[in-house]
Amino acid sequence: MRYFGIQLFAVLLILFSACSTETKVEKKKQPFVWEGANVYFLLTDRFNNGDETNDVNFDRTKETAKLRGFKGGDIKGVTQKIKAGYFNDLGINAIWMTPISEQIHGAIDEGTGATYGFHGYWAKDWTTLDPNFGTKADLAELVKIAHAQGIRILLDGVINHTGPATEKDPAWEEAWVRTCPTCDYTSYKATIECTLTSNLPDIKTESLEEVSIPTELAKKWKAEGRYDEEMAELDAFFVRTGYPRTPKYHMIKWMCDYILEFGIDGYRADTVKHTEESVWADLKKECDYAFRTWKKNNPDKVLDENEFYMVGEVYNFNVSAAKAFDFGDKQVNYYDYGFNSMINFEFKYNAQKSYEELFSSYSRIINEELKTVSVMNYMTSHDDGSPFDSAREKTYETATKLLLCPGTSQVYYGDESARPLIIEGTQGDATLRSFMNWDAITKDGKTQDLLSHWQKLGQFRRNHPAVGAGVHQIISEKPYVFSRSFAQENYSDYVLVALDLEKGVKEIPVSGFEEGTRLRDAYSGKTAKVLNSKIVMDTQFDIVLLENL
């Protein structure tokens, strides 16, 4: 009997092991797709102060107009929040930071006070970081820590203009920049060969004239002891590429250095329509080369096989219009010049529509008209004076429509915490750029509840490529239920979402899941079994996010 018992135990053990082996079979790894990414956009200076010792540099001590000076945010501050899991909790898988290159040292006078280049769009030297933002070591750590958590890093690429000229920052030579006329946008040329404002030197990216390094830049590099090194790198770049030494190709070389040195994953290209389109095609070509080179040199740090990503800011580009942007006398399709995506300035208006009108129209446009490219949707931004919800009265709706809509989502820092967008005493876009409201997140219960809503939706989007990159299909009008499906090679993803439900017990029609399948609601954490093509769920919420266990 003892022998029989041992035999029976052995048989059971074998059967149990076989069953265990079957249950351990894993699905193909979930791919990261930019078309469905959840991007967090932050002003580096306004997000989190990780190093108070770098708050003042270059004697930037003038009294400024309200929210027009540096406030202390830096790269270390962003890294701290990555380490703390803040972005993972939000379901963020890419961070877009405003430019971090060295800014002009001086200030310009505007109205009630001075303005410094805290926002990062007033570059003085593309080859180094502004000490207010941090060091190259800080940037290297940020990219390393972000990548370890599956978060990509987008930098903001400015190639159109330098910073304003000040007593401390003389304008570059005429061979490099123009200081007039100011753009009047009446034609293609009057949008490109001109300055955005009266004191914002425009780089002559269209110039075919070979140039020497700007006198001010050469002087600066020599004083810092790195002139020979920078010139040697430039020489090597022009030898490798065969490009002429025009302003455009100097700019492209300096932007690609951030890829080669740090392994950043993409650029958000600034003021795209103010530069001839060939600039972006050349930039993308060199960025791709730099990204491949970085991957080859750092095989242990490669996240995936995606190419370098570029999203363009063509001001007033609308997804419902034709792909080409109309200058009046010329149309340009920037997707043909290296861009994977375009920022969609129309989304905040489209978001006034019902859920189904919004979702179905975007699914059709993205999956049929755009196909291999996409758009980046936003509700709030740093320079859009008419956001979807300036008074922060529709914060839950903002999250639901943005994070569940097809396309790439761009969360502007503080959307998730109702950071105020109306600041008394500010001028222009400064009202959109207050410091992140961390105290409210820490202490205010309503803010914490709102943050939880953004976190649940964000994680659902991050965990399911189908949400942003999939095909939308309505299942039921009342209750409102829809599906999203996504397939890529031998990976597939399918989810169901129900909105505007009754709180408490709710019966939801289900399609695409077999009878008896147990589904999880990613919003409440509860599970239910599919019976008669329905599930019954009892939660305190009016939203259900269904995924296969």
C-alpha cells in the first residue's frame, strides 16, 4: 500500500507539474507603440526642484514679471519623481521636457518686469546644458532611470531661432541669422524667412552659404576650454556626411549629439512651419543614424526596435483637415518629411462632442486616413491660451476623453492635479506655467481623488496598446459600451470600456469574449464572469475598463 501511495503521489506530481507548466506559458511581450503612447509634457523649470544649489546662474537676478523668471525646477527633480513611481502610477510611458540647452544669460523687458529664458526656448548654446536645469551627468541619469521603468524621453528640439539679443547675448552674425522682417503669415515665405517676434533672431536654415562658427560661440567655447574639442567634432561630422557647413547642418549636428551621448528616444520639433520642410527631413535622417549608432554602441540599454521618434508642432495643424498644411500659396505635408506624428491643435474643440462622436471619428481618421502615422492630442499646453478647461471645472471629463481617445495622448503637467491655469497678475502664457501643485496632491482629498482617476485611466492606456492605437467599435449605445482591438505581428490586444453607467449594480453587454471568461475591471479592481454575453458588476463608479485576466 505504501508503494501504491508513492506511485499515486508521483503520478499526481507529474500531472500537477504539467498543469503548472501550461499555466506559466506567457503571452508575447506587450509592444510599445508611439501611436498609443501616454506622454507627459512638463516645463523643466516648473515641475520639481531637485537641487536648490543651481537655482541662480549667470547673475540672473533682475526682478521679473510674475511667473517670468526661473523657479528652480530641474532635471534632478524630474528624476526624483521617476524614482518615486509618480509617472508609472500615472501610466506614463514617455516624458516630453522643454528644452534644456543653455539659455541666454540676460533678460528682456516685458511690461511690468523682466523675462528670462526659464522655458528653454531661448537658446544661447546648443552644445551644453543650462546649469539651472542641471548637468549632462544629471541628464544621463534621468534617461537611465526612465528607461529602467520603460519610460521614453522626448526632448524639445528648437532649430528655427536663437534666444533674443541682450547686452549679455549679442545676436549672431548676419550670415547665421536675420533680425527682420517679422513674420506676417500671408504666404509660405512670409512664415519662414522672417522672425517670430521683433527680437528673436531667425536662423537662416535655407542658406546655402558656408559659415564659420558664430564669433560669440567661438569666444564662449574658448573661455570654457572646449573650443578645440567642439571644432574637432564638427569637422568629423562634416567629413562623415559630406554636408556643406551651412547653418542648418551645424544645428542638426548639435541636436543629434543628445541622441549619440544620452540615448534620448525622440524630439518634439518646435515651430516646424517656420522652417522649410527639407530641414526636418535632413534632421530625421541624421537622428535615425544617431539612434542606430547609439543602440549599436549600447546593446544592453536598447528598449525595443522602434526608430527615433519625431512629433511636429505645426501651429494650428488640425487632424480633420488634409494631411498637408496650407500656407495660402503652398501646401506642405510634413508627414512626408520625417515626422511620425503631429500635435493636434483641434482636439480641445473636438472634445466638446459626445464620447462616441469623438472616439469613432478619431479611430476612422487615424486607422484609415493617417494609417502609418498619428497625431498627439492635448487638452492643455504651455502656449495655448484657450485650453479645453481653463477654469478646471471639467477635470474628470478631460481625463476620460483624452486618455480613452485614439491617438497619442499628451498630459500637460498638472492636468492630473487641477493645477490652476488662471493666475492673477500674469501676462499672456505665463498664466499656464505656474509651479506644479505638489502640496495639493499631498494634502487635498479632492485632488487625490482626481489624481486617482487619471492614474487608473493612464495605466489602462499604457497596459493596452488597443486603447490609443487600436480600432474603435461601438457595442451598445445605452449603456454606452465600446471595444478597442489592436494587432501587431503575433501580438493582439482587446479591451471593452463602458461609460456613463449607474453607480452600484450594472449589467454590461459584452462582445469579443467567450462565455465563462473572467474579466477584470481595471478601474475598480473587481472581476466578473461573462454569462449570456453580459457581465454584472457592482461598483461605486460610473466607468468600467474591462480586460482579460
